[in-house]
Amino acid sequence: KIIMRLSAEELAQVYGSTLGARPSADTPATSSPEPLGPLILEAAFWQLEREAPVLRRNAGFLKAPADGGSDDTLALAARWEALCGAADEVPLPGGCTDAAALRIFERDAERTFMTDEHRASMIGALKQFWPENRDYHQGLGYVYSFLRLTQPTDVALRLVLRLNRSERHLRGYWYAAPPAYVRDAMVYSRLVGEHFPEVAQLLAQAGVAAEAYVSKWFVGLCLHVLPFRALFAFYAQLLEEGAPFLFKFALSLVRHTSSALLACKPTDASSIFAILRLDPALYPDDHAVHDAILETASDWQVSDVQIAQLRAEEEAKLDLKMARVREAERKLAEQDGSDDEIEFSDDEEDEDPEERLRRLAANN
């Protein structure tokens, strides 16, 4: 494991200020750093990051310049900004000085890259993004780090801004406890019930809630799920089509794994999860299922109009559930004497926010 240690001044050049530090009033203003090019064009990146987690499913698809490079893939990826209309996206002013968020950024960067230089660059982008939501989901870090492989820093940031702002893409997904994602997981679950009733019955009997695994596809955009040869096709279709493609992809995945799923017993939830997540132990990088899922996703007729209608219906159900949850919490607070003495966020600080949303929605 190779670790590069940079000075505070070098880190500041990469992402604007030292990690977690607030510039003093005497600190002169500095201009934004010049955009850095795609990571895979850097010979040093391949020397230092070849074993980085972000490249776990590369399987030789992206190549170092010394090994012939990846010109065709870079040419295709250069179209992504135009596909989703991201060219005019500009980050909101400000940054992030939230200590808890900065610690999470640092941990996620450590889980993504091997060297301090690339970790610092990722942290800097997450800090620039922070004013958008003033919240964070690990999926954002996944998506940005993947984009950086083939995109300059400024384009990668514009792409995640577009995904976050566009109702046709991932708007509302990148929050610690994202109701928009829970709603769309409910939409997906409903579609599975309509098209694959036997699979839906198995999942219900096994207690496998859609919210527990769909985030791998919808929020993290399949990093660590698909090998890179399929992942690049996934991104191109998502950026062009928007959210309808996510549902097409999900239905195609269920279609191609339904036989394996139906061979599971309802008591074998771990095997069911492994299949739905396309665990590499079951579906290695060279398995044909990944290409088949992408190639047949377009067979599904899922339109913007249909998704809008289903979202409205499922959001109404979710709102009703959450209203019951809030009422139950209010009554509990009254029984315990005083709202002022109860801090539910502290009481449940060890529980994952997404897991809490799933639990509360399921129990009400």
C-alpha cells in the first residue's frame, strides 16, 4: 500500500484549504485551481493507484498509457456532459466546514484511493458540492470518483451537479436519509410485483426490502456492481435517458437473475441479496449476465409519464406512513413527559439513517 504524504500547503493547492481548517481573516483569497485532467491519462496514477478500490471492477478495461491507453473509452466519455446537459452547471458558492461531514469525506476518500493526493482532490470536490444539499450520501463519492477516471475535475463536478439537480436523474437521492430514493425503491418494488410476481412473493417472504439493495443501483450507480466494460454503457444510457433507464435496468436485472432467485428459499436472505447485488463470487467480471442486462434493458417500456404517475402514488403512500411515524413519536414524547427532554437524533445516532427510514416505513 503506497501512501503519499502532502504538506498542508500542497493539500490546499489541490482542494482550496487544509482539511477541516478555516482560513483566517488574514488569509489572502486564492483563485480556483486549474482543472486536472482524467486520472487514467496520468502515468503516476497507474503506478500508485492500480490496486485502489475505485478500480476494483476494472478487470483490464481501462488501460494505462504505457499499456496502450483507453482512447476509445475516453472519446465516448467525453460525450457524457452533452448527453445530460451538464455544460452550464456551476457550483453554489461556499464550501464545507462541517466537522462531521469532513470526517466522512476523509473516510470515503480513504476507501476509494490509495494516495493522499487523490484523496485530497476527491475531498475538495465533495466540499465544493456540499452547499447543494448540506448533506451527504456515500453514493455521491462513488459516482464522483468513477467519473474522475475519465473526466477532468471541472467536468466531473458539473456532471454530479447535473445528476443532483435534474428531476430526470438523481434529484433528492444524495442525502443521508433520502425520501426520494425510498419513494423510487417503492416504485421499483411495485414494478417487480407487476412483472415478476413470483420474485416479489419470494422477496416479501424473505423480508428483503427493496430499499436495502436498490441503492447499489440507483444511488451508487453500480460502482462495485458492474464490471467497467458494462458500467460505462450503464452511465451512457443513464445520462441520456435519465431515471426511466434506472427502472429499465432494474427490471432487466431481475429478469436475468429470476431463475437464480427462485431457486433460493425464503430463509436464505443472504443468497438473495448476493444475487441482487451481482456478487462477483456468483457473477465474476467476465460473466455474460452483465452485458445481457444492459443489452435488454431497452426492451422495457418505461416512460417519464409512467414514472411520474407511479412516483406521485408511492410518494403519497410514503407521506402517509411518515405522518404516522411522526404522530407515534409525538405521542411517545408526550408519554415521557417533555419534548425538550427527548432528542431522537441522539438516541438513534448509531443507526444508519437509510435503515431507520426503511424500518419506520415498513412498520407503519
